[in-house]
Amino acid sequence: MGRVSQAQAEENRRRVVETASRLFREQGTQVSVADVMKAAGLTHGGFYKHFASKEALLGEATAHAFDALTQHHKDGLEQHGGQRGAAQQALIDTYLSPGHRDSPGDGCPVAALVTDIAREGEEHEARRIYAEGVGDFAEWLTTEDQDGITRLCTMLGAIVLARATNGSPLSEEILSAARAALTAAG
């Protein structure tokens, strides 16, 4: 079998990072390298051509997820004609929705990775990236009247609890109550 071109190697690496980002958010960081590579349509043996370790992949996958979140903020701002308050409210409504609750793999890395990242040592790159991403998200949620950290904590707590109680009426009630609280406060 011949060697892949540099362009193909870069495409394969991008695909592994995107796949890992989704799987880590869906299933947690205990997903094996073999499972990530299989889901990306590549062989397990090729992993170490792209990454020094699973920890290195976790760092890149975490950064990828936060980059997507930042792009989502920018897109929302553009969709709402630069009106930050409207973009923030649209984000809150989407964040605290059954669709986001039911799709952690495509959703917010803050909620999806919170417990796994908490278990990582302070020296891990993924933990540093996560902390930076949380800070940036909280800053984006800040208004003249509301602290972004408080808003983010409300959203995060609600989505985590809604996921944990999914299938019961309480799950919908949690989402609705948090949406109402953040809307009334805004």
C-alpha cells in the first residue's frame, strides 16, 4: 500500500479530531483510540502517525469543540444583525432545548466534558483549553445587568440535570424553568 499524500494526511487528522470531539462529547473521554479511529474510517495503527498520545488528541478535540462554539456565537451575532442581546437569548433558547439535551455529541463542550475534564490533572492541555473555553463562553454571556458566569452556571446546571433526568417530566421542567429564569433576568 502506498503512502498517503500530505493533503490526505491532513484530511485524515482533521477527520480524527472532529470524530473524537463528537465521540468524547457523546460518550466521554473513556472512548478508546480504536473506537475513534474506526468511527473516523481509519485504522487504529495510523493513530500514532498523527498524535503522540490519546491525551494529545483530547486536547485537540477539546479545542475543536470550543472553536465550534465560538463560531456558533459569531454566527448567532451575524444572524441577529449584530445585536448581542438577541443573539444571547437565541443561544439560551437553543442551549436549553430538548434538541441540545438529546444531542451532546453536537452540543456544548462545557456540559458534555465537565466531569471528564474535572478528572484530568491540572497539567493536562485539555484542562487548560477547557478552562479557557469556559471563561470565553462566560464572557460572551455577560450583559450590563448579568454576570456571564452566573448565566453559564444556570445553563450548564440545567442541561446536565435535564440530560440526567431525560425520559421523565422533570427533564422538560428543568429546561423550561432555567429558560424562564434567564429570560426574566435579561
